[in-house]
Amino acid sequence: MKISPRIARGRAAAAAALVALTLVASASARAHAPRGAQGQADEAAASRAFDEAVRLHGEGTPEALSRAMPKYEEAARLWRAAGDELKEARALNNLAAIHYVRREHAKALVLFERVLALFEKNHGPVHVEVAKTLNNIANLYSAMGQDAQAEPFHDRSVETFVKALGPDDPNSAQSLKLLGQQYAREGKTAKAAPLLVRAVALEERLYGAESEEVAETLVSLAKTHLDAGEFERAEPNYRRALAIREKVFGREHPAVAFSLNNFAALHFAKGEYDKALDYDRRSLAVLEKALGAEHELVASVLTDIGSVYSSQKNFAEAERHFLRAVSVAEKSRGENAAAFLRNALAAYARMLRATKRDAEAAKIEARLKAVAN
């Protein structure tokens, strides 16, 4: 079960790339028939070098990576001489990935561009290997801080994935969703929303119109509009996601609580604090019943409720909820408890500053700093 965007907002931002750099663990692609005894010897030598490079690469230490690089170079050189361009591409791809890890971005880019040319020559422009390489180049540009250069490669990568895999492959929908979510994080609503709409359409075809997969993507689409201040577009998507989850899971399931929390965020953004409180309280009641009063997600919703009260200048109720959120998060051993504790402390400190209780705020901020470290 995925945590809703509002409940999860204290987690580290998703800085991971759309798809991790793709490595190749085997060179057993389309076979190329070597010519004569020397060709066979070169093929065997290339395979040995590649296999040793993959083994070293898998160790992952700086020393092992340094030793893997000349092995990949040797394999690529031998396969190039033998005219086996696909295997050459695979060796160069992994070599580029090492340069990427070592932050040798210019060298990685040259190699990835060579890999792309080889895959396009041998497979044509619509192939999964081409899509993966386009994605690697996009991720590389992003790592270099060149988002404008990365964007067209991300776009081409996803469109190539969808064309190569077809609409009936779950990875097509996932690729559209991930790129849409990435653009949403970057504030590019005009690019994010159409991708998420397409993802919903594919997921409806794959999983059915009343599936959790569809609900999750509807939430992403709604939040994209919410973050852009497009409240009228966010609400129907949140509403449909809630209806799906209530039907699929029943009204007392954590997934329903997540959707209720999303509605609270929508009303909070609109300044409708009483409605936000209503949805947050309903979310809290479901989570406490389903997961227990000391669960980490309970701490997150308590923080949200405290923030609403603080916006209403009902500071006594805000403080009561912040303190309970801190207590629950401190006791929890959940994987996100530390993030939720930081959220609660930060929100509490802001309230204390707003009410001119600076000495108390300084103490909470010191606790926050300690938790962050």
C-alpha cells in the first residue's frame, strides 16, 4: 500500500531517476558468427573480459569499478573488431554507467550516445533497448543539472517504451505514470497531466476501471492539479479515487484514509479549514481503527490536524495535536517515523514562532536539528 501524497510529504523527495541506469549482466544478445579461428578466439576473449567486468562491477567498490573499466573496454574493442555491434553496445553501456557513478559525466555521455547509435542502427528507432538508452541519457543530463537537455530524452524514452511494448504491457502505463509524476514534482503541470491521463486509460484497460492502480494514478493526477492551484480539476479525480477505494477495500481501510487525507489537503489549500478538519478527523479515525493509535501514519495526520488548527489560530488545539503527533512518532518504529517526527517538530516550531514563544520554539528547533542529523 502506498502512502498518500499528503501523508507522505515528510518523506524524502523522490530524487531518484525515472528508471535507474540500465546495466547489462549478459552479452548473450543476437549472436554474430565469428570468422575463422581468430574470430572465435576473439569472441571467447571478449566474453571472458565482459564476464569478469560484470563480476567486478557487481562488487561496486571504487577499486573493483576501476578494474572493471579496462575489461569492458577490451570486450568492446574485440566485439567491434568482430563486427558484433550489439555486444559492443552492451559493453559500452556498462562502461558508461561506471563513468556515471564516478561523476565523469562527459565521458559517460559520449559512450551513451554511441550506445544509442548502435541500438538504433541494429534494432530501429522503436525498441526497448533504444528506450532504455534514451532514459539513461536523460538521467545523465539531469545529474549534470541540465534539465532542459534531459526533458526531450525523457519524452522520447517513454514514447518509445509505449510503442515498443504496446498498450497491454503494464510497463507502458508505469512509464507514463513515472514521467508524469516527475514532471509534476518539477511543477510542469501542462506536461504531467496528459501523461497521467494516458496512464489512467491504460490502467483501466489493464486492471479495470475500479482498481487500486487506477486510484493511485488518479491521486497523482489530482495532486498535480492541486499543486498548480487548479482545484476544480483536482476534486473530481480525488473523488473518483475515494469512491474506488471505498468499493474495493471498504470504508475502514487505510487506503480510504489516505484519500480522505487528500480531500483534507484540497480543502486546506482552498482555505476551507472546517471541511479540512472534517476530512482529517475521518482519516484519523480510520487509521486508528485499522492500524492502532500509535501507528506512524497516525502521527502524520495529527500533524495535519494541528496545522489546520494553527491556520485557524486555535493554537491550544494545534499544540495538543502537535504534541501528540511528536509522542506517537517518537514511539513508532516504522520506516517513515523519523520523517513524520521531523514534520511534527517543524510544524510545532512554526506555531510557537507565530505565537511569539521564541524560547520554546528554539528548543523544538534544536530537537528537530538533532533528529535531522
